[in-house]
Amino acid sequence: MKSGFVKSFPYFFRLISRSMYLLILFLLLCAALIPAPLQEQANVAVTPNPAKSAWFLLWIQELVSWSGLMVYPVMVFALLFLLLPWLPVGAHIHRAVWFPREKRVVSAITVITGIVIVLLTVVAMFFRGANWSLAF
């Protein structure tokens, strides 16, 4: 075994399975406690206010409310996240650490994107009123 590394079984898989169970529990609680913003049955004669999406898609709706072209940066970021493991081509990790110096760019992109998604979701959930106008 290489020095500086811990065997992944059973230590790492226990950590991953526990965090997975916590995430599933958190998502189930959010789904149970945060109601879906459903409206009444559709009426052809009346144009309704723009409806809010489900809470986990609100950040995309917030981006699209600024411009319809904001869908394209979301798709570019989705492709970027698919390529994240291969971005720092020359960096080889020689020890097991959180946020290693060799992959600082990848870690920064991931953390910043997560923070932006949470902020956009909060703005869309709590600061948008009728006709998708800002309501403080």
C-alpha cells in the first residue's frame, strides 16, 4: 500500500454511504416540508401569472428570467462539470487531502458554482412575487 493513503474499503465507503443517507434524508425532508407551487386547473380564457418551478429548478428559472439565452451558460457549465476530473492535466495527487493545492482551480469552480446555485434558488424562492417581479 502506498504511504499517505488509507484503504478505501471499509473506511471511505462507510463515510460515503453515511453522507448519502444524510443527503437523501435532507432531500426527503425538503420535499415534504416545502410545498410545490402548483396552481389551479388551467383556464384557456385567462392568462395566469408565471408559475414558479419546483424548488430544485428555481435557479434555472431565475437565470432564464433575465434572458432566454442564459440556458446556454447552464449547458456549458454542465459540460464543464462532466470534464472536471480531466481538467488539470499535469496535476498528480500524491496524498489524500481535501481541496489539494494541485486541484485548486477545480475545487474553486465547484464551490463557487454551488454557492451561486444556492443564492439564485433563495432569490427565486423568497424574493420573487407576482409576475416574477422582485419583492423585498
